[in-house]
Amino acid sequence: MAILKLEDGTLQTDIKRIAQELEPLDIHLNRWVVADQPQLQSLLAQDSLNEDEKERVLKALNGYFQQLQQTVGYQTRDLMVMHPGGV
């Protein structure tokens, strides 16, 4: 679930509205389904990940990264774990 908190304190949870808010900043929001990967869901539900777990997440999402390489020329990737409990 995506949550965007605006400067005025408004919370946006609708993915289309979040994308509209981010577009003027040249930020493009993609939503990728991971429901068919229970191990990945388990990792993403954690508050934090160690380096091995982060690498497992990156490998599980490698197909999406390859798509971005081909469509918009991405060369590298990184992973930032953001969990609602940490906000």
C-alpha cells in the first residue's frame, strides 16, 4: 500500500492520486504485484532487512528491473526499505 503525506497533512492512499501528485516532480510511480511470491511478501512485511534479505528482494524483482533497463535505460538499482511502523 502506498501512502503519501502532503505538506498540508493530507494523506493520499489512492495510487492514481499519488502518481498525479508526484508527476510534477518528475517522479514516476509504478505498482508491481508480488502477491504470487509468498517468500517475498514475508520479507517485505518485516520492519527491517539485513543485506542478504535485501539482495533476495532485489533478485525476486529482477524482472521489473530488466524491464526498466529496456524501456528507460536504467543502469543500476538499490533498495530502500520503508515500513509504516518506522514513520
